[in-house]
Amino acid sequence: MSIGPKQALYAAFASVARALGSQHRLEIVEHLAQGERGVESLAERVGLSIANASQHLQHLRRAGLVASRRDGKYVLYRLADESVLGLTAAISGVAERHLAEVDRIRRSYFDDRDGMEPVSREELLRRTREGLVTVLDVRPLDEFEAGHLPGAVNIPLSELEARLAELDPDQEIVAYCRGPWCVLSFEAVAALRARGFKVRRLEDGLPEWRAAGLPVEGA
Amino acid sequence: MSIGPKQALYAAFASVARALGSQHRLEIVEHLAQGERGVESLAERVGLSIANASQHLQHLRRAGLVASRRDGKYVLYRLADESVLGLTAAISGVAERHLAEVDRIRRSYFDDRDGMEPVSREELLRRTREGLVTVLDVRPLDEFEAGHLPGAVNIPLSELEARLAELDPDQEIVAYCRGPWCVLSFEAVAALRARGFKVRRLEDGLPEWRAAGLPVEGA
DNA sequence: ACATCATTCAATTAATTTATTGAATGTAAC
DNA sequence: GTTACATTCAATAAATTAATTGAATGATGT
């Protein structure tokens, strides 16, 4: 018995969904949204062995979600196109609206008592035009160099405590990182607030900024 | 060692993706996009045992993709909200663009030699205002009754051959069914073309029409 | 051409997920 | 209250998928 077109199509669609049905692969996708990356550095950041990370990348590639190219001895992976970002946003959007678990996590970890409500892209654009705001990128240096918001200052979260002097205590700060659920900017806001800085988070990260067609510097 | 918020969040997001990572569950979602449905009739249409369909529905509910309510002795399931349709569209969009398999299926089954290019919603709206077109809904009667395009005629695909007399051979026909990948309208177009009718497919189905905010009749 | 080394493949084991069955639950009708 | 019946739960076996390891591949640079 031959399978009909409907079964074959749904099998193909399901393979795309299954490819994103893994914690590790979602995290890999978030990192690739920042820019191209090799297997080794991805493996390190996601906390997987190289062989294991390679497997997951193959899986993502078979599902059409990532593409790769060789550069010298390295193979660099990237997202297949910007619609992959839209797909992950759709997933987290459904999760955010309908999973009690997500709400619980937000409440317990991303405590938003002290005005943790994010700044929208539009608002940030207005404020930067008026020169009223320091835009702070708390991602690692290499991600910053691969592209960042115009005029942004880079202080990776891990170096934040040591480099407080670089920030003007009198100006408002807007921090951002990899995406709407990236923890770096949450922690940066908490740390800077504790030291008296006036700081808020951008509602999402660099990939969404770029996807919205806004200008990116240093790419 | 406690897991961080990042791991917990990604686990939640992955569970949403995994819930759609099954042929059967994707098909269930397509049916639910037409309107509320009970376990038994869903099981029958998707070709699963009742207990198995119930399991899949629980899985979808845990992932926040469907909701349910009781009506008498029946439990009726529905999509959690219209963003679920956007999520499945994002999945099929990626698959369509990047999976060679999908292209192959389209070529071999949905042969578009004879001008099979679909009619857009906008074009259909224009043509119906001019009264130039018969809108044909080829879904089963109960789905038609749960909501259909304004002025549409319902002839389920299974009855099409027997009810050809109801169609005006001189007027152009636009056929639609459950969604962009629903096979019913493809087959209806092929069958009607073979009999000399001038017929094309709508680019997608009723759920997308409704999601676009266009008027729906009989709901 | 050879040595080096990042990456992928292949094979094994462990872990999850699926389908299936029969029993349990809960609502409606009598 | 009891019966009938749709649905869900629980338990099992079958199937699929994930992680891990060591070997193979293939491009680079000398």
C-alpha cells in the first residue's frame, strides 16, 4: 500500500517540528540567530560534546532549518533563512500564552516587580534619537562584533561587575542580548539595578531587531 | 544541581514543538482548525483508535495547543487560539522552502501543469463582487455547516461526480477546502477540469480566510 | 604527497514516545 | 439510583529517538 500525498506531506512537516522539539536544538538555533558559528564553539556554548552537537546540527539541516558552508578547516552553520526565527517566535508565543509552566518560570526567575517591563523597539529608537540612552549589549564580544545595535556599548555579562566604571550613572541604560528569552539581559538589569543604575531591558534581541529591518552595525 | 531558567524555558518550548512533531497530531490540528470536534469523529477522520486519538489530544492539550469543553456526554476540542494556525503555517512554510521532499511531493501529486496556480483571497473577493464566480466548498457537510465562505456552494468531494449537474458549466469555479495543503480541492480541480469545467483552487482554506479577518457565513 | 586536525559517520546503549488494550471515570437519560 | 455510553487513565509492548564513543573522512598547509 502506497502512502498518499497527504501522509507524505504531514510526515515532512512533522520532521520540521520534531527538529525543534529538543531543548538543545532550540538553544543551538538561538545561537545561530546571532550569526554563523562553527561546531566546536557551538558545542562549547550549549554544553554538548562536539560529536553530539554535530549530530544535532545534522538533524537541523535535514529538517531544512540550518545551512552550512566551509571556510578553511571550519564548517560554519547558519539559519536557513529568517523565517526560522519566525517559527521559533511562533513556538515561544504559543508556549507563553498557554503553558502555565512558562508563566511560573517567568514569575520565579524573571521577577518583574521593579518595573521590569521591557522597552519596545520603537521606544528605543525614539530615545536614542534624542541621545538620552545608553544601549548596552551584554553578549560575548564575538557575537557583538558579528552585528549589534547602532551605537551600542558591549560589556559581556561576565565582565559587567568589573567594568561598571564605563557606564554613566546618570544616563538611562537599555540592555539587550540574544532574544526575548535570553537570560543575559535579565541578569544584567538585576545587577545594575542593585547598584543604583536606571536600566531596562529591550523587549527582544538582536535577531528580532535585524528581522524587523532596522539597521545593524558592525556586520 | 538545579536547572536554570533557561533550561526550563527551552524544555517548555521544546514540548510545544514536539507536540506538533507527529503526522497524526498535525492532521488533528488541521481538522480542529475547521471547528470544534469530538474525540470519536476526530479519531474516525484521522484513522486512529479512539483511545489513541484521545492520547494525542491530551498531548496537544498539555502543550497548550488545544483546549476542550464538555457538551453533554461529549468533550469537544478546539485550537487554543488562532496563533496555533500561525505556528503550523510557519512550519509548513519552512518545509516548503527548504525540504526537497516537499517539492518532490508537490511535483508528483499536485501536478500544476495546467495552470494549477491558485487564486488569492484578494482576487477571489474581487471576482465574487462582480458575480463572476462560483465558490465551491468540497469539505464534508458538517465542516461546511460549521462555517464557510460567503455564498459558497457545498459539494463534498466524495459526492462531486454524482452532483455535477448542480454546477454551471459556463461560470468559473473556485474550489477550496481545509487549508493550503488539503488534498480535497486539488482533487476536485483535477476532476472538474477533466470534465471541461473552468476551475481553480483558492490559495488556502477556510481557517486562513477566517484568520485574515474576512467574513464567514453559517458559523 | 604527507601530516594535522576539525568534522562527520557508524554502532551501541539508554531513554522517550507510540500504539494498544482493558479498566475506571463521569455525565446523561431513564 | 441505576444504566448506558463517551472519554480518559494505566499498563504494557513496540518503535523511535537521543547520547556516547571511537573510527573514518576530507580539507588545509607545509
